[in-house]
Amino acid sequence: MRVPLIAGNWKMNTTLSEAIELVSGILRELDKIDNVDKVLCPPFISLAAVGELIKGSSIKLGAQNLYFVEKGAYTGEISPLMLTDLCEFVIIGHSERRQYFNETGEIVNKKVQAALKAGLKPILCIGERLEENEAGLTEEVVTRQLRSALTGIDRLSGMIIAYEPVWAIGTGKAATGEQANQTIGFIRRNISELYDTEAAQNVRILYGGSVTAENATEFMQQPEIGGALVGGASLKADQFLSIVRQTSEIRRR
Ligand code: PGA
């Protein structure tokens, strides 16, 4: 059985003191919830402080991006090596990075390779845009993004995949549980073709896009969905706790 994983992607929100306040407010309750892997992905500048706060707890830490070179003259960038000291996970290929920072499939692939080499677990994001969805191209787009991101990678080594339809991110218009389950099942079959059935069975594929305390159960009940990547609702202590609790309860049934 796959242990579900809920990751909070804080995006470019929270100052250092706000990050500390948010974590302090959920730490005790979040720590107690079992049967779920809980991952917080604050901005880079808060990773160290959040890491200190969650030390000794069951909560894990992730970054939201990295650069694919180990070190050197790349002003403003953060290397995989800098992150290994601080966190276990790293979000790669989020649609906002593809859209606003011109991250191509090739760059995403380099980042995935660099993260794995450094021993980080990538949370690889893929998903179609609205016009692609409307043109019936969802499967084609996720296949292309997946295959390009995984080029040259012969083992998934703890990698997480997040299916995030772009039209559902930050819009309040989530996919239905059934839609997400169907596409995630399709992604899993792709993994089976690229690797083998064992890799496909073991990989956790999350859904992301307007997940809230109101719709969490609908997603987490689906057999293919291995958890959620939560944006907006991860900034609200009660919402995030509720999403993680609902996931744990479904798992217990
Ligand atoms: P959202 O973001 O939950 O605010 O839609 C999800 C994400 O972008 O990871």
C-alpha cells in the first residue's frame, strides 16, 4: 500500500516571521496525524527556520525549485547541494515556473536529474492548460511532459509525480475526483511502460489544483490518487490540517 502524501506549496507567500507563525500554529496537530506523509514547501529563505521548528517531528520539508548546477557563478540561484542539507523534497516543473520563467521540458529534465543525483526527492509537476484540455489533448500533453522530464532517468528513486491541470490551479475550479483519477491512472500506465509494473504500483501520483478542506475527501477516496499538492489552502492552518486529517481517515477505513 502506498502511504498518501500531502504537500503544502506556499509559493511566493509568507515572510520569515509569517512562515514561523504558520508552522508554529500547525506543528503540534500536524505532527500527531499518522498514515500520511506531510511535507511543507515554504520559500527558500524560510527553509532553515522551518527546518529547526519541525526537527524531531513527523513533518518533512521541501523546496519549491532548484538550479541544476552544483555550484558556481549563477547569481541568485540555489543548488541541489545547498538543499540536501535542509530538506528531503523539491518541487520541479511547476506550471508557474513553466509559464512565467520559461522552463522547458529540457530544463525540467536537467533539474530532475540534478535533484536525484543530490539525493533529493523531486515532486515533478505535469498538467495540461485549459485550451489543451478543451481540445482533448490532456493525455498527449501529460505523456509528453512526463517522458521529457524522465529522459535518461533509469530509476524513480522515491520521486513523486503531481498531476496539476493548469486550469485548476488557483482558480477555485478543481477537477472532479473522477477526472483526476482517470488521468492519474493514465500517467501510472505510462510509468509502467517506461519502467515496470512495480515502479508504477509504488509511485505516488498526487492531484493538485484548488484542493480545499471541502473537496479533499472526494480526491483522496480515488484509488489512483496518492495525495495532494495544496497551494492556497496550505496557507490556512485549519484548512491544511483538515485536508491532512481527512486523508488519514480515508486511509484508516
Ligand atoms: P492551488 O495551487 O491549490 O492554490 O490551486 C496548487 C499548486 O499550484 O500546487
